[in-house]
Amino acid sequence: MPAPHISQLAALARRTAPEATHGPTTSADRPEVTRHLIPSAAHPEVPRPPTPSPDHPEAPLRPTLLADRPDATLLRCGSVVAKAHAPDCDAERLAVRLQVAAHPYLRGTVLQPLPVTGPDGLLAPLADGRPATCWPYGRPVSPDDPYAAPWEETARLLARLHSVPAARLPGPVPPMRGPAKAARALTRMRAALTASGAPPFPAAVLAVEHAWALLPPWARDEAPSPRADVLCHGDLHLGQLVRHPAPDGPWLLIDIDDLGLGDPAWDLARPAAWFATGLLAPDLWSRFLGAYRAAGGPAVCPYGDPWPELDVPARALTVQTAALALAKAAPAGRAPDADETACVDACDRMVREARRARTACVLRELAGRPRP
């Protein structure tokens, strides 16, 4: 017996699916069942549902649960994916984000939501109070071949998103939630470590906490961003793209839960952080950054060193990734794996570099003082 919210999502998706009124799809219309709105890089613990065998295709309108996490439940029904958002979701701000995503300025850049309660109703409340939305199904990026990932297409989509005239959008457009997600990662790490007793890797925890403390208040979600005039995605990674129409349509950005006004460098920060920690090959980073600049993206200067703009967001995303890694490793009773350790080591380097810089500053001051 499915949980009530899952049954309600299934009913919502079934009503919204065009197959419900236009007949069943053919096997060609039903691409493989994979993740849709699930941010794979942010939630690697979520298992992928199995791909239906061609010999036993899934019924066209048979609901398929894609994920049921505390922060989101996703269910596919034919060509529609229904999403129950987090229980603490701000429904008013989500409604604005949906109107922004549906605006003509974002057509061809962001996957547009489907009406669920009439021509303009993009949000439906579930019985438990959680807001629910519906989206067209799209084929996600394959996680198996990073060189085949759409790096240039992602960069161009970001450049287009960052160039949208934000003042002309429905609003008021809320702030981009990137710094809030980083702060939530630190909260999650601390809670996981408290629950597990003494931290099993105290040096790693100390490095993450110290690196977090070095960030400016705005990057820790403790003050407004110094730049808040650009429409940003807020949680960009390769799990946030799909091809629509599936399976070979153009790439589009998905998941607008963190969409808002902020510093566009935040959207480039995750690949920048991966490059800085050695998790992303230099040529892939060059492809991504070069395509963004060629498309006129405003997050960084059009040529030269991009790190003055990227430094703080990249450090914040590195700390966020390391904090989430420790939050998952501690309850499982395991040490961080190689990729997780790379992010923790990067936090340690940030701390050591900050100490060296402070020491050099003190020495310069002392050298400039007259001797007694």
C-alpha cells in the first residue's frame, strides 16, 4: 500500500499526462526510465530505478517511483514527472519560481512546468501540505562518461539564463538559494556527527569547519549577496539537465527550487571547485569556461584569469561537498572515499593558505615598524 502522498502524486501525474486523453504511447515514445529531477551529484545515495526490459515494457501510465527522500518525492507516469517538494518549502516563493520558469524569456533554457490546476495553475497542494508540481519527462545526462557530458551546452544554457532581463520577470524574484544550501550542508554534517558520538575523523571535521569560517558572511548565508541582480540556477551540476523532448531533444536546465537572484559565479562554482580539487580534467574545465565566455556569460571577465570572481563561490561549494561527504560517511561508519577525501584535503589547503597569508601580513607589518 503506497504512502498517501505517493498515491496523490500518481493521481496528479496521471491527470496531467497527455496519454490520459490521447491514448497510450508506443514503445518509441517511452524512453528508458531513469532519474529526472533528481540531482545525482548532490544525492549519490539515491539508487537509480531499473531500466525496463524491451521485452517487458512498462505500462504507459503505470506510476514509477523515482525517489522518495525527505526533501523530495518524484514519480513518473508516462511522459510526466510529478514532484512533491520539501515539507519546509516556501510555497509562495516556489510559486514565483514556477512563474519565472514558465516565462517566455526562459523558453529553450529551462524545462517549463506543466499546468496542474487549470491553464495557469502550476502548483497543487497535497493533503500533507506539501506543494506538488508536474514536469515533462526528459532524458538525463549519463553519469558514465564525463567526456561525453554536455559541458558546452551546459555553459551556453547558463550564459542564457544569466542574461535574462530579471527586472521584467514575474516577481518579486526571490534570492538564489545556493548559500542557503551550503549552510544546510554544514548543519547536516554537525547533526550527523553529533548523532554518531565522537567524530570518527576529527582532523577532517576541523578542516571543514575552519574552511567554512574563512568564507565571507554572504557565502555562509549570513548576509545578503553583494551581487543580486542576475537570475541564477542556484544548484548547477550535470544532474540538472535533461533532453526534452526525450530522447534526443535539446538540453534544458531542470530543478528550479533554488532559482533566484544572486551572484552568477555561484553557478560556475561547482565545476570550478571540481577542477581546483583535481576531480575535473583541465580540458573539460576549459571547454566549459570557454563556451560560457563565448556565449557572453556575465559571471566572469571575458578573458584572462576568472578566479577573482570564482574564488569565494568555488571555496564555498568545496566546503559544502566536503561537509556532505562527512555527513554520509559518519553514520555509515566508513572513512571518506577518494573523491570525498580530495574535497576535505582542499579545505585543509584553504586553511593552511589563509594561515600563511596572515603570517606574511604580520611579518610585513613588523618589518615596516621602526626598531626601538
